[in-house]
Amino acid sequence: MRWLASAATLAAATTSTAPPESTQQALGYPSLFLLVLIGALVPVVPTGALVSSAAVVAFHQTAPFSLALVFVTASLAAFLGDATLYWLGQRGMRSRGGSRWLEAIRARAPEERLARSREKLAEHGVAVLVLSRLVPAGRLPVMLACLVAEWPLRRFGRGNLPACLAWALTYQVIGILGGSLFREPWEGVVAAVGVTVVIGAVPGLVRRASR
């Protein structure tokens, strides 16, 4: 939460003194790609907030296809990051000693959530991958369920592609709404980050309430 608040403050400061659009595009898209890719591999980076913030900035730009480039960049980075993490997880499953990547996935996939994910995966197949990308903290339990079920990388990739597209589109829509409601880009960024914070907190609050 504190990281997101700091990110919102930093985004507000940077967008209030924004460089020319050409500079923003030259730096923004590679940075977005790299951060989303890292966030897929190391699930501590709030990638949804990054996509929403980038969409706010793109919404206020006059250059054509800015929003389309944000969508393509985010979805491609998420897909490549997930595919790489899944491949590393497969290597860990085949290794006697496992791997730190596999342990990182298991650490964020409690047994009860893994059991539910395996049941849903067996019942609904690829559709569960799409939903797991849209539900905060739902991606890794389903990914681990796919690893346990010994899905090949190609099968996982076919299911994960629409999941990444739906994820990028969802958070981009949040950014577009934030950009349309406020005249200044930094205001839209703060609003979009706030919405993603709320979305990310809801599952945890629901689990606590159910307990």
C-alpha cells in the first residue's frame, strides 16, 4: 500500500512537469514493458497500477495510437513474463531440489487456494486462466495448478494469451476512465492508482470476513 501511495505521488509530480510527448513515448513504452515483465516474474510490482497510469498519460496525448501501444506493450510483456515464469516453474518441478522460482510461486499459493484452483481448472480448463489474471492474487495459484497438472508450456500459453489481453484491457479501461474524469494527467493517475489499490484489497478483505 505504501509503495502504491509513493508511486502515485511520484506519478503526480512527474506528470505535472511532463516532458514532450516524443520523450514520453521514447521512454514510456520500454519502461512499461520492462516493469510489467519484471512484475510478472517477481509478483510484488503492482503491474495493474502501472498499466492504468500509462493509459491515463496516453489518453491525454495527441499522438495517434497511444492507447493501442499501451495495450500491446502491457499485454505482450505480461504474456512473456508469465510464459517465462511458467517455464522456470516447469524446470523446478522436474528438478529434485526444486527451484527458487517454484518456491516463490508456492509461497503465494496457499494449499486451500491451490486446491480450489485445481478443482476449477479440472472443471473449466482454459477459462480459469482468464479469470485468474483478472482476480487480484489469483494468477499464481492457477499457474501452480497448471504445473501440478503437467500442462505443457504450449497449452498454458494458448490459455494465457486471452488472459493477458483481458487483463491489459481491464486496467487500461480504468486508466481511460481516470483520464476522462480529470483534466490534469496527474489527477487521473492518482485516481487510477487509487482504484487499483481498492481492487487489490477487496479479495483480502473478503477472505478475512469469511474467516
